[in-house]
Amino acid sequence: MYESIKQHPYMWSRFTAKGDAFGQYSYVDSYCDLKHRDISEVLSPDVSRTFVENGLEIAFPEDREFGVCLTHDIDDIYPPLHHTFLSMLYSVKDADMNQLKKHSLWRVNSKIPSPYLNFKEIMDIEEKFDAKSSFYFLTAEKDPRRFRYDIEDAGSYMGEIVDRGWEVGLHGGYYSYDNYENMAQEKRKLEAVLGKPVIGFRNHYLKLKISESWEILSKAGFKYDTTLGFNNVVGFRNGMCHPFRPYAEGKALDILEIPLNIMDIALFEYADSFRQAWEISKQILDAGQKYNGIITLLWHNNTFSSPHLKEWRKLYEKILDYCNQKNAWITNCGDIYEWWNNADVDYP
């Protein structure tokens, strides 16, 4: 398995992309280049295609044709001031008084919850499509842009998430991806509030140092990571639509990587319209179905409550409906990990 992955020349070419000042991995360095760049080469899972052509067979639960992993990074639970102003502006523009009250009164009335504490709403949407998701919460105290939130403020909400059968994982801080002490401390803090072990991880800003981050994650007790993806485009960064166990120094690591394929921000940064965003998403989903793979989505929680991002929410529901019709197993990363770990998949 590991030799076949290691020897594939295409897989590792995208791992060596140059990180920017934030340690993020972009498809191209500038926004201008991105808008004029043909991204077709990253919309095809060529490594997974090679494995399937050589005999890889995946049998999903309940005879599903492919998997769709839903995730949400909880970057904020309280909108920054400029987010509030923008939401109020769009609410006035749309003559939506309910949205206007929702985004303005919570700052002055403690009985009104923040519009970004919307996890029940997200779960209700997913439940309509027989789906579940993973929510990744920050516990880091430092961030290069602003203080985010105290994890204790989300404690009861996280309890509702796990009680309904969804998953809570850690959203590693800006300074955690290559620092074992930071990562372990953040994990302990989340587990103390949640009251149960945490097995899943995605780093903030999609920061990932290959293979060091995976070694640290394994040492800290995580079972899977889902950070591997581009920050400004969608597709298959390593040419795979299947999870895999990374290796270091010729040895497989005790961590499963579930690659990230579609992130809301990256998708709409590249696409010029809702239609183009949908067509790109559909192409990726169809590739996942064709090669019996797993497509991982990331939609941030603020997407579901921000009036200026209503098309992003609309696309999310359109994707879930499409996947449901295509007989996809739509679930969270924790379920994907447990199933994959027991399936003992071997790459040809």
C-alpha cells in the first residue's frame, strides 16, 4: 500500500507546493493568476484513478456508491464588528427585518444568542438529507489576526452536537501545526470542556508541514487529520479522492489523512458565478462517485447566518440534495475514520 502511494510521481508533486506567509498552500501565488488559471489538472483524482484501474475496490456501507464527508471550521462564534456591519447592510438592502434584528440586537441583549451559534440550524439542514457532519472548534489563545473565542462559551452547544450523533473535533491554532506542546494542550482543553476524547483535527488556515505535522498529530493521540487541501482553490491536492495513511522515514504513521476537496471560501474565490461554483462542485462529486472515493466539504458556520453569503448556503443544500440522489454516504469524518480503519483497504 505505502510503496504504491510513495512511488506514484503525481501524488507528491502537490505536497511540495510553496507555502505563503501564513504557511498556507495556494494553487497559485496571486489572485490575478488564480482567476485566469485553468484548474482542470486539480479537478481530476489521477492517483486514485490509477489505483482503481489497477484493481482498487471500495465497498461503502449500505451499498452506497461513494462517500461525502461534511465538515465545519468554527473560526468564530461571535461575529467580528465588520461582519456585523456587513450583515446589517445586506439585511437593510434585502428589507429583511428579522435578519437585521438577528445581527444587531445580540450585541446589546445577552438573552439573544450570537448568530454564529447556529449549530442546531446546520444540523437540521443536514438531517433533512440523512447526513451528519464534523464541527472543529478552536481552543488556541493566540491568533495573528484577532482573539477568536473562549471554548467554554460553546460548551453546551458542543454537548448538543455530540448528543445528536454529529462530531466535535479540534481546529488547531495558527501556532499548533508544528508544535506538539501547543497541539496537545489545545486537545486537552477541548476534551475537558467536551467531556470526551477527541480524535479528529484540522488546522486553522490549513497549515500543514509534511510530514512533521502528521507525526505530531499521531503523538498527540489524534486518529485522523483533514487539513490537506488548497486554501484558494478546490480539487485534489494530492490527486487522491481516498483517505490514506502518511508515512515518514519509510514507516506508516498511525494517523489517517482524509483530504479536503471543496472549501466554501476557496470555491467562491475562484468561481465567477453560482453556476460556475456548482459546475465545479458537481465535477468533483462526480469524480468521487466514478472512483468510489470520498469527497470532503468544508463550509464555515458563518456561511449559514450571513446574508451576504446566502448563495454559499444555497449551494451547500444543492450539493447535499445532489449527493443524496446519487446514493452517497453523507457523514462526518469520525464515521469515515472508523469505517476505513475497519475496512483495511489496501492500495494495489
